[in-house]
Amino acid sequence: MDEEAAARRRAGLVRTLRPRPAASPLLDLASNDYLGLARHPAVTAAAADAARLWGAGATGSRLVTGSTGLHAELEAELADFCGFEAALVLSSGYAANLAAVTALTARGTLIVSDAANHASLIDGCRLSRAVTAVVPHADPGAAAKVLDGHEGRAVVLTDAVFSVDGDAAPLDRLAAVCRERGAALIVDDAHGLGVLGEGGRGAPYAAGLAGSPDTAVTVTLSKSLGSQGGAVLGPARVIEHLVNTARAFIFDTGLAPAAAGGALAALRLLRREPERAARARAVAASLHERLTAAGLASVRPDAAVVSVRAPSPEAALRWAADCRAGGLAVGCFRPPSVPDGVSRLRLTARADLTDDQIERAVAVIVAAAPAG
């Protein structure tokens, strides 16, 4: 451990915890609160009411004492909103990905995984005991070539929106590749729910995959819905299979009632205010346009993640620290969190940001930008 710690220090890759205050003076472009709902009065009130009614914790696994009426309501409304037959709520988006990948594959299954997939999907592949083929990022042709050489069960696995650069997967073309070759498709829509699709119904909905019998979708409740937890969406028989076989579901304590209540309130609020999804996308587009016009290497966003590349890990750290000193909180992604080895600032385009706040954020980022 000491040797690895020294190597991290030399490479500028040491990570530290920084507890934030309840009321931070910083303008937040670092969190995943895409719709600005984490502190919405209706959401926090629902979370508090659920804790008072059901208790602070779920008290057990979902199959023992951890299922409440709130969990059932949330599952029904999530499935309906996203256009799927059924849903299953878990304690985190990470657990949802582990559950979906491990329960829907087995030894001998071929998993075709995008090179830029989230760590939770990668860990699901490792735990599944399936054969995993990693293909170039967002390349349906590469996925097709791998599937063409395989006989037997196969699953294509992809993020809907990739968390590092904020680009979207070509879901319609991936689905066509799967259907032509009899493969299933698992999509992690953590960064699409609440931002993409009609009224924020997600990237699979936008791609016409909602309700597909050969598609399963995972989501998190901790980003656009401002709460915590995760869910798997899909055909009812897929959800029934997970209830009976997914170890990440069976042996884990259920999602806390407060989190379920908060997520349910946020989902209902999004139904009433679908314009929040479009506003998040508009803020992302505005950030990208202004940063690009200032000469920075910003990647065009497909959802609410805006990436701005830095010349080195050390430069990215200094840049983020200088932004913080200027009153702005930004994300800082460095290896090994980024599969391409390129360090960058990661900005969250929140729907509740005003035009003045966008202008202020861009001014701070540009002023703090490293040379080169």
C-alpha cells in the first residue's frame, strides 16, 4: 500500500475526501443534480415524511422487511414514466448495474462492452463469469463483428450517456445490431433519465426502445431525481428473474424509505414540469458554446455533462482548485477514472442555473484555465 500511495503522489493522482457544508457558498457545477431537485421543498418534504412514517432505514433486504408501499409506488411510476412493463428498485445505481449484468448473463454468455462504460458495468462483467469482449467506444460496427463470430447467448452492454465526456451512445444502431443477431441489449441510462427523451423519459425512450422485449435499462435515482438508489427497468419476466437471481438485490438491504419517497416526489415533479429536461440540455449547450468560443477544448454535450480537457492531471487539479478559489465547484476527472487517460474538468449543466450564473461560471473557468 505504501508503494502504491507513493506512486499516486508522484503521478498527481491522490484523491482526498472534502466534506462540504450544508450551505456552500460555491456555485455548484460539480454535482449530478441535473434538474436542481435535491433541495426542492417538495422532494425534501417527501423524504422527511417517509422517514417519519416508515423509519430511518428499510430494516432488511427487499425480500424480508425492506419493501414498503413507497418502493412499490416508485417502481410502478418509474416503469410507466420510462415506458417499460416493470421496474425493480435497488439501493444504488451501482447495485442496479451489478444486478442486471450478473443476473442476465452466465458462464458461456458473450458480453460486448463499450470501452468507455462506467466502472459499475465493468465490475458487473467481472462478476458475471461471462466472456467479455471490449469494443471501441460508440462503434456498432465493432459490436456487430464480435457478435458475428459467436454462437450462443450474447448481450451488448453500454452507457446511454457516457459520464466522462457526456456523449450519447448510438442506441438505435446498437439495437439494430442486436436484433439482427439475436442478442439482448442492456443500457445504463444514469445520465439520460430526466434529461433526454420526451419530458426527460430517458435515452432509450428517445431511441424508440421503451418497452422492447429484448432491452433492459438501468437508472439511478441520485442524479436527475436528486435522491439516492437505482432501478432496473424491462419486461416483467426480466424483473421477476432479477428478484429471484440477482445477488446484488437479494442480499442487500433495501433502499431507505426517505430516499424512495424523495425520488418518487421528484419523479412526480418532473411529470408536472417536463420543461426541466429541455432547460438542462440548453444550459449544457450554452456552457459548451461559451467555453469553445473562449478557445477551450470543450466536448459537445449530448445531455447535461460538459467536459473541458486539461493538458495534464496536475493541471486539471490546479484548474479545479483555482475555480474553487473563484467561487465555483467543478468536477475533476483524472486517470484511472478516465479510460482514455485524458484529464479534464467535468461540469454539470443544471436546469436551475440562471443565465447570469452560466456567465459567471464561464468567466471563472476561462480565467483559471492553464496554459497549453
